[in-house]
Amino acid sequence: MDRVERTDHLLNDPTVRARALGPAIAAASDEIERTRRLPPALLAALHEARLFRLLLPRSAGGEEVSPGTYMASVEEVARHDASVAWNLFVGNSSALVGAYITLDVAREIWRDPHTVVSWGPPNEHRAKAVPGGYRIAGRWDFASGCRAANWMGAHALVEEAGGELRLNSYGRPGQRILLCPVGQATLLDTWNTIGLRGTASDSYTLDDVFVPEAYSSQREDPALRRETGPLYSFTHAGLYAVGVAGVALGIARAMLDTLIELATKKAPRNLGRMADSPTVQADVARNEARLGAARAYLLDVIGTLYDRASAAAPMDIPGRSRARLACTHAIHTAIDCADFTFKAAGVDAIFPGSPFERRFRDMHTLSQQIQSRSAHYEAVGHILLGGQPAVFL
């Protein structure tokens, strides 16, 4: 491979593109924290690097990368700013719907190189089935990335003309995702939190909006996907968890690296240099091993599942449970590592704007999200011991 070919190969790696944006992301972090928004110039650079298209099908203009490459790209961004990484994870997760809607609609939505789709999690709202589509009204919360979006989605149960709820392939009332241009939604400034402040995870309302059938889909049954590449063998929930794990690992990696740098310089009162303390040495080594092991385990699991994926059928329940377990373990290990570094840094960690304080707040905001629940261990253990699976996998 000559030098030009080698350069082209590197540019085709989204992790390399994400790393190249690291200085610009770090430089914007104070503004992101203050304004709770991504600066337009940085947002444009993220689009230029195609980092919002990692999970979008190639047929619709996306990158369709492997889950491991996706995770590493999100992780790289999170080392510099967790809010930016969270926006990327959510924007990519929403792009998965492009593998379920018709190809012509997917191409229409993502024809704009700056397309971002945003939505809030499911609730009990109902969409009324009408000729040609649905009518929907209501309010949804936690729509991360909505301030950068040009399309919005709304999850809803479908109410048929007779009032009964439409059932999904599991025989239960199913959530449908309805897509509309952002101009049809009213965004509400509700996101003012202790951490991940720049995710703009605001609320929004829709007021009797008509959504054509072709601009709707379901995300609960991967057997109904249009695209059959190995990436889409994973469930939406599984790839959501991969994204959150990438954010968590990136935050923890940055905090541990910063602690190591601090330890070589800091000498607490009446004590020697931190780096010369056997206790600090052992604790740093343990956390380095735990974080690295959790990351390697996650990459091994999702890489193996990706390599074994079949176009004939989506991932089976044992595979889904392995992916869920690896993601949950990575997230919880990263949280524990963040707690260690914050405590070990002493007073250097407590001042606003320190390399530890914001990341600590970001990590503990992440820890409250559904993908971080300890209950995932119970669900996977239940399956490992022969129990029936939950749909969320």
C-alpha cells in the first residue's frame, strides 16, 4: 500500500476522523457547557466527517460500520466532550430506522448531508390510524440532539378506527415510530441538568400532525428490517447500549489518563508525590486493567456476533443477551473507574471546569439512563439460567 492509499484508508476509518476533531471538540467544551448547545461550526465539522451516519445503511448514504468501529468512534469523541459524543450516539441510533423504512423514504430523509433525526423515548401516547397514515398529538421528553435535528420522531401506540390497539408481532400493543420534519414540532427548553448539559435533550410537542404511512415504522422486531447486513442483525436496543458504553468508556478513559498525569506532579501535604505511593500505583493499575478488560470484552462480544450474523434471520436471544451483558458491564466498570479517579484526585477534582468535575457530572448523568440500569444484569442472568427473555434485548 503506497502512501496515498494508506492515507485514504485512514480517512475511511471514522475513528481516525473522530480523533482528528478532538482539539476542536475540546476547545468548544466550555461553550457547550454554557449554552447547552453544540456550536454551529463544530456541528458542521461533525457532519463533514460523516460521524452522524455510522449506523445508517449504505443504500441510504450511510457508513454502515461494524458495531466495534462505531463504539470506538463514539468513545474517541467522549474523551474530549461527553455531550458531543452523546449527540452522536443518539443521532446514529435514530438513523437505524433507515434500515426499516422504505428505501426511497430513507434516501429522501438523509439526502441532506446534515440530517439528524431526534426523538424521545416511548410513552403511552396514541396515534390514530387514518386513511393513508396516522394523526398524532402529544408531548415527548428527553429528545437528545433535537436542537441539531431537521427531522423528529414520535413513538406511539396505534389506535385503530374501532378504538382497539394494534398488536405487534409479539402479540402486544406495539410502539410505532412516526417521522416528520422538525418544523411540525414545537421544541420546549426543558433540559437544564447537572451533567451532559450540551445534549439538548429537550421536550417537544406535536399538535394533530398527519404522518403518511411510508414515514412510519416499528423498531421492536428486527425480523421486519429491510436491510439484512450484519449490522442490522443487532436490535435497536442492543446498539443503543453499545453507544452508551462508548460514551462511558471515553469519559472514564479521559479521567484515568488525567489522574495519571496529575499523579506525576502532585504531592499532597505531608506526603510524597502521588505517583510514588504504592497505594496509588496499585489502584491505578487495577483500574487500568478493569477498564481495559471491560472494553476488550465488549469489543470481542459484539465483534464475534457481527462476524457470525446471518442475513436470513436477526440475532438470536443468546446473542442479544451477550451483547447486553457486555455493554452493561462496560458501562458499570466505567462508572466505577470515574468514581475512583474523582476521589483519588482530591481537591483538584472539586472546582468547576476541572478535568474531573465536569466528566464526573457527565458520567453520573449517564448512569441514570435506562441503558445503565443494574436490572440488565438480572435480565441477562434470568436468560442464562433458562428463563424466558424480555423484549428489550
